[in-house]
Amino acid sequence: MSSFRSRVRHPAAALLAFVRRENLFRLMGVIVALVLVGAGGLTFFEEDRAFQDALWWAIVTLTTVGFGDISPVTLGGRMIGVVLMFFGIGVLGTFTATVASAFVQQRQRKDRGMDDCDLDGHIILCGWNDRAKEILKDLRADSRSAATAIALVADVETNPAGDDEHLHFVRGTETEDDLMRAGIKRAATVVLVGDRSQDYRARDATAVLAVLTVKSLNPSAYVIVELAGEENVPHCRHAKADEIIVSADLCSRVISTATLDHGISKVLHELLSAQVGHDLMTHPVPDGYGGRSFIDVFSDLKRTEGKIALAIKRHGTEHIVTNPDADARVAADDRLVVISARARGGT
């Protein structure tokens, strides 16, 4: 798994957009005007009052706090106070009700997946089922993606992922409009999980179409797609899917291997899950080890970092050399597939 760096909109920008959307500038302008008119009126009727004291009195009166440290003594000053008190109840009540209502609506829109995502370098997870739930758990259990922004695109009524503060729910399917709402243009990785409620042929046809849609919107996105059968693998390759996982094929191979080598499924489960045990991950070739033999890198990596190298992923290709020869040379820009205990520790 690669490291992810995602960006969300700055809180100040989000607050400014919220204020503009709810027309709060107009209400705040009315409040400021009332305070200034009230302070000016008090100094007009009571000339011995300093403006800063009158300003403090106007704010206290408008908010109906009423400390009593300053009070008007003239009829005109008291009439100004009455006007401020009556207007203060209405204006501030409207202001607080508007803010509270806006926050409730915003929360409801977020929970129902109605808002667009303003993210960058994030992961898009399409589809929601038991497998997608486990994928999300694994991503959050890995320290490299524990705080990564994830946009979940799923055709369910409310956010099914609970209180994950780094997850953004978008209600929909793998259509162009819904993917755009999920920020597909700036996404780093897209994971397409098959819908098991469909027939496996229809499911895989939908997956191929989804890959085409994603790649047309963001050719640089790394697309991982799940298929039910092998017959649509060539179509996914033509659609430029970066990784294709055939669930039935993978499951059958694990079962057949476990039949001959008992307990192997437990080892694979531990290596493939960030929630338990050790992790299977890619690792850059350590500095200064480019051009050295695999056995040298293997020994030093285990001794210094406690990691076991299993394979070499050659740079610029999809070629992976598993269990390389001891004297195989490792290039500086290659990546190593290793077993590590240090990727865990997320939330």
C-alpha cells in the first residue's frame, strides 16, 4: 500500500462559505447597526457619556444581559434602551435560530450524503457491503491511512460508517455525477467493490463500466476493481484498471492451498489484514542498497528494521519477482514486498 496525503478545505474557508450561504452577513450588519445607533443615541441624549461606555451599554442591552453597571438617566436614553431591548430579542433570536438550523441541516445533509467533497489526494471507496466495511476497518487500522480522507460512494440512505471524522459520505453510485461529487478529479485511489445483490455477470459488467468512467474522469487515479469471474478481466485491462481482484478465484486458491498445507489461510489472513498480526506491504529499497544483492538487502533489512523481504517489484513495470535468487540485484528505485509489524497503530 502506498502512503496517502489528502487535503480538506481550510476551516476558515468553510466558515466563510457557510456565512455567505446562510446570509448571516445581513443579520450581523443589522446587529452592528443597532449597536452603533444605540451607542450614538445614548451619547446624544446624555452628553457626559463616553462613546466607549455607551458602546458597551448598547451591546449589553441588545443581548438582554443587563449588568446594570451603566444605565441611562434621561428619557431619551431610556427610550433608546427600550428600542434596543425589543429589537435585541428579535434580531439575536433570529440570528441564533438561523445558525442552529443551518448546523442541523448541514449535519443532516452530510449524514444523507448530499454534500460534495472538497478533497485532494484521497481514496474513493465505491459500494457498501460486508467487504467494504472490512476494507474500511483495515485502512483505519493501518497507521499510513488512519487519518486519510476517504469518500464513500454508496446507494444507502444514511452514512453507514458511523463517526469516522475522516470519511465523507456521498449517496449515489459509480456514475459520472456522483463520482464528481466525490472529488474524482483529485482522487489518488479508487476502489470499486462489486454489488453482490446483482447477478455476477451484471455485477462485473457494472464494474467494467465503472472503471471506464473513473479513467475518463481521472486517468491518473489508481483503480482497484473487484470482479466475480475471470471472463471480464481482459475488459477491465482494456479499461485501464490498475489492479484486478477476482474474488472467486482468490478464495478458491486459498482453499486449495489450505487443503494441502493446513493452517495457511490463517497466515494469509494475518498478513493481509492490518487489524491483526503482521502486515504485507511494499517498502522502498533502503538508501545505499541500490545495486546490491537481494540476500544482502534481505539480511540487513531483517537485522535493522525487523522486516522480511519476500519479493522485488521492478520500477516502472508490473513485474514482481517472488523469492528472488540470493545474488539477484536490487535497483535503487525498485520496491520490496515485505512482512512488517510496523504499519499498524491507527485508530
